[in-house]
Amino acid sequence: MPVKITLAQAMGTCFGVQDAIDMALDPIYRGKLTVVGQLVHNPQVTERLLANGVRIVERDQIDSITTEAVMITAHGASDSTKADLQKRGFTVYDATCPLVIRLHKLARFLEREGWFPVIVGKADHVEVKGVVGNLKASAVVYHERDLEQLRGHERLGVVSQTTNRLDKVNTILDAMRKLPWVREVRFIDTVCQPVKERQAAIATLLEADIDLGIVVGGRNSANTAKLREVIADRGIAAFHVERPEEVEPRWFVTRRHVGITAGTSTPQDVIEAVYQRVREIVAQPAAADHA
């Protein structure tokens, strides 16, 4: 019996990522633009930018920039970072995803309204760093063990890193509401719609009874990693790959149904290359014999 392959109904680059890529790859910027950080968390996109003459530096390497124009990545940055770049004389182009901009605005809104801002996310993620950089005081929590830092704050205004799993966010919220010193929690959902759609598409794959999941995207892509988690949490084998050559034939031995999905920073041609690689593997007699 042949191995069945099903592609997720929603996967790959979202509008914010695609807009950032299109902006940076505009021929008018060739050789004239430096992106401060990874534009999006995908290695193929980075390779294409470099091939198009776009330079990339980390945020602690700003002094090394030689182009007149710089670009803020899709993950955003704090106002102070943007102001610093402008003060240095750079022309600053902002490729921040509109949904990340919304997260920034809502975090500051909660602060102005007298709530103590709490960001559910990873403190070392560039998106979260940008949000925190715009707040006078805040806390970042990702695990229940992080909640102790909220002691002394009775009114919590909570937002989320845009790439989070909403079920995980809700678990953290439930734990916050049980803290003995907390009187009130206000949550504004900032998990982005494309991420929710991709997570929902995985639920559909699981309902279709896949027994192997392959998730395509950058190794350091938060939303891609979480897609793999959603599958693995159901006890189903799940692999995160960046490139088609990483897909191994041994994964398919005894498998019946493979589901393929991809993070919001993964280009369509990369997804198609992985899909073709999977098709070639399952078409081999050895794979069919073990199916």
C-alpha cells in the first residue's frame, strides 16, 4: 500500500514576511542596503538577500555598516533602536510586520492604562526584545516557573509573542489568575492570524490520521518549531527540516500517512522541494514494501 502524503491547507510565508522579502529584494536596493538582523528566520531567504547584494549585520555590529540605507526586520525593533539608526545618519526602512506593530501598540496601551505589561514569549527572541524596549517596566514569561517575577503586581496586562501557541498562552494565563497577589488579568490576544491558521491546519492533518509530520522552515524560526511541537505533543513522529536533503528515507519505514506543513517564513519553492523529495522517497520500492 503506497504511503499517502497530505499538504497542510495553510502553510508557508504569511503576508508580513512576504512583504518584507519583496521590499528587501527590490532591485533599487542592490548593493545599497543593510538589514539589521535576520530579515526573517529562514536560511534560503538570507541566501537570496546576500545574492542580491543586500548586506546583513547583527544589532551589535551597527558600527560596521557602510551603506546609507538600513532596514528593520519583519520582527520589529524598539523605537530607541530606530532612533539610534536615524541619529547615526542612516535612511531607515521599516519592514516590521503589521501584526508585530499591533503587538507593540497594545503593549504600550496596557502600560498607559495602568496595567503591568506582561509578554508571554521568549525573552531572547528579537520580537520580544523590541516590545520590551518600548516599555518602562515589564516582565516576559514563557513557563510557569517564570511567574514569580510578577510578585507585587496586582493588575497584569498580558500580550503574547505573535508566534506562540494559543493553548500554551492560555495555560500561562490560567496560572497567572491563580497567583495569590493578582487581583485582575487583562489579556489581549496578539497571536497572529496566519500562525493560528497554520496551527489549525495541523489539527486537520491530525484528524486525517497522519502518523508522520514534516515541518519545513528555518531552524531558528519560532513559529516553525511550535508547529512541530503541536504534532509531537500528540505522540506522532515529527521532524523539522530546513532543506529537502535533510529528509531521510528511514523516517518512512512502516509509515502510512505523511503530513507536510511549513512555518510563516518558509518560501513556497522550499516547501515544494521538500514535497518532491518526500514523493521520491515513498515511491521507492523499499518504502512501499514497509508501508
